[in-house]
Amino acid sequence: MKKLFVQWGGGNIGRSFIAQVFSRAGYRIVIIDINQALVDALNLHGSYTIETVFDQEVHHLLIEDVSAVHASDQEAINQALADADLLGISVGRGAWPHIAPSLAKAIVQRHIHKPADALDIILAENIHGCKAFVSSLLLPHLDGQVDLDAYLGLAQTSIGKMVPIQDPANLLTLKSEPYNELIVDSEAFHHPLPHFADIHPVHPIEAYVDRKLFIHNMGHSAAAYLGHRCHPKRATIAEVLEDEQIRKQVHDAMQQSRDILLALHPTVFTKESLDTHILDLLKRFSNHALGDTVHRVGRDLKRKLRYDDRLLGVIIEAERLGMAWECIGRAYLQALGFVAPDSNGEPYPPDAIFLDELEKWSWPEKLYKASSWEESSLGKDLCFTLADKLQALT
């Protein structure tokens, strides 16, 4: 009988990336999701299709032997996790407090029936310090019945696959780029690590999470913020990167992040390997067929402008190291006025509210508020130092 991979979160990354990687490796798939229409469709058809696109190339991949469980069906979740050989979770930071109680209940039930069979969990999230974050949410609900470290292998990942906004009317077809490299923490698993082409175990995983956040995410969002400022009518990232000046500004920012990353992780990366990575990312960002929008890549400003996220996070590291960051800073400044509309011509509602709130504040307090600096343990004087240097870039 095939091994079972359970994927909690049937959204873009969950189905187009994580579940399909394990499906192609021979696993049967159970999807846990909150969308009843998706659950019903997957159970009716037992499959879904991924359309991978790169420029003129289009390939269709049928993912079969799939069933689904609704996220409110605790009994079915308990059974799925009891039977699982491996669990993947991709729900986003905001959903974790909501799924943690149900997940913990299922873990406790598995432990009762299979106390010697630890559960490895692939945390397919773009969350800095994801293992600690998840542990802090699960522990209160385990009620001391399960030794978290002994029974759970919480494997952090670096998720680099790009998936655009999908057609909500077509639940069983997802569009994505062909990239399928799943970078996982090689030290986290209790069971032998699965061995197939798309799995890339690394150590230390933190270095690769930093690479994703400070080069990939930073560069992608810089393209959105800088591109929209100069070309407000261009809808996609590929279109704004047709402007060689924008492309150069994004490349320069990514190279500054490269230098900072080399200083943070001198034994993990080389300048040559990161330069290759940057050029590959710019090529992938320029994939017209993917149709990845400036709106999608830039939206959610409250999260992306935080002190610990893609832009200010690397700026703070650069300042601490005494390194240059002005190219990244220019992207941050443009983000403070980012209003790219969606396909219906509408702004992202939370961003509109966020920017309206910021209008109440003058510089440098605006940076303090925009970055959620009050949630950090960093001194306010550092924030104001950065504010002065950012203002000098205008």
C-alpha cells in the first residue's frame, strides 16, 4: 500500500507544491482544508491538475489518489494523522492559532495509539523562527500528554516556489511555475528522510530561511514597490522588470542583501552561489506566462514592512554590521505609498486601512508605526537612526 502524506492547507503552496512533490514520489494524499467546496470537489474527483508555465512552455500534471477532510471534522483529522507517514502544513502565520488546538488533539490521539511512532511535520511556511513559533502554539494544547521534542519532528523549510493568484471558479486547476525544490531542515526528522529529487535537506536551515527572506522575498517585493512607482499601469512583475532601470535597481538591492547574507552566514554560502541564485530569481520573476501581479507580490504591507520581515529585517542586520543598505531602503520608502490595484481595479482593503492609519503620523514616528517596532526588543533610538538615513535617500 502507498505511504500517506497529509497536507494541512490546500491553498496555492499546499497543493501546487508540497502535495504534488509527495504525490509524484508515490504517496497518496489527504488534504485538510477549511474550504468546503474544495473538500467536496477533491472527494468527488479524487484528483486535481497543476498547470506549470514558463514563457511559451506549458505542462499539465494530474495529481491523483487524493482525498480531503474539512478542517472542522476533528474525528476525520484524528484518523488522517493517525495513519499519516508524514504531515505537511501550509496555512500561513495568521491561521496557526486557529489550527493549533485541532492539530494538538490529533497529535495526542495518535500518541495514545502509536506512542512509539513519532510524527514528522514539514512546516511549509515562510515564517522566521517557524519551529519555535509552532511549538509555542502547540504546547498549551498538548496538556503535558506528549513530549513535543521527542514525538514531533518539526522540520522548517525554505519555500521558494512562486504561485500567482488563482481562478476561484476553477478549484481543481492551479497555475504555477515549474520550480519544485523543497529545502528542508536535515536535522529535524525522527524517521529517515525521504529520498527523491525534489527534497533538498540542508543544515543550518536558518541560513536558507534568511536567503529566502532577504534575497528572494526582498527582491520580489522590491520589484513590486519600485516598479509600481514608475509604471502604475503595468499589472505584472514581469512587465515592470522589462524596464532595465527597474531591473537594475532590483538587482542592486539583491546584491546588497547578498553581501549581508555572506556576512551573516560566511561558511554556508559563497558569492558565486548567491550571484547564480539572484540571476535565476530574476529570470523566474520575469516569467510572463505566470502572470504574477504587482498587486499580489506587494500587498499585505503591515506584514511586509515589519521590523523582522524582508526589507527592514535585512536593513537592521546591515546597520548592525556597518554595511550598505540604501538600495533596499529605497524599495522600503516606495512601499509606504504602495496602492497597486487588483484585477478589478480595487486596492487591497487591509493595505488601504494601514496606509490611512500611517497618514496620522509624521516622520520618524511613521516608520516606528509602519514597522510594528513596538513589538520588537530593539531600542527606539535605532528606529529613529534608520528613519534619518531613509529620509536622506528621498
